[in-house]
Amino acid sequence: MVKLGKVISLNDLAARKKRPVMDYSAYFFMIEQIIKDSGCGGMADLDEGDNARTERRRLSLAAKQLGYNLAWRKSEPKTLKFVIWKDGEKRPGGRRKKLTGIPERA
């Protein structure tokens, strides 16, 4: 038979809900620097021990919080390459749409 080990109060539950808040200030600074310099993207070098997947996620979240979209480009190992743009704008370096209705050459 199961026995009650401890009675939990509302205060016990509230204390567990708090999570550490990530500081995105370095990522905000990076995006703001690109915008200030009239750029459309950037390349970020990873330090030893940095996980590319983690850094991509953090940079994407920071861009979204600032109102930008972010797309990743192929890059060398230990380097992250990306482009940013506002909603309603064209994605920098995107593929061109295929034109339809143009007659083929004979």
C-alpha cells in the first residue's frame, strides 16, 4: 500500500515554477549592430565548447523578440551565417520565383 510521504503546500509549488531567465543581450547587440551598419545578415564565430544548435536557437529567439525574421545559410564549421529581414520585406538572397507564361524558345 502507498503511504503519504509529504504534504505539499501552494508555496512549495510556486517555488518550483521559477526558471532562470536567459540573458539575450549579446544576441540583441549583434542584431542591432547589423541593422545599424545597414547590413542584411552576419557571420558569428563559435567559441570552443559552444554548441551550434544552441547558438542558432538563441539568435533566432532574439531576432524574433526584436521583430525580425532570421534564416540560416550554409557556412564553414565553427561559423554561423545568417540573414535577417522585417516582416513584409523580401528575404535577402532568396531564390527568384520561376516566371510562368513566357513562351519557350523554338
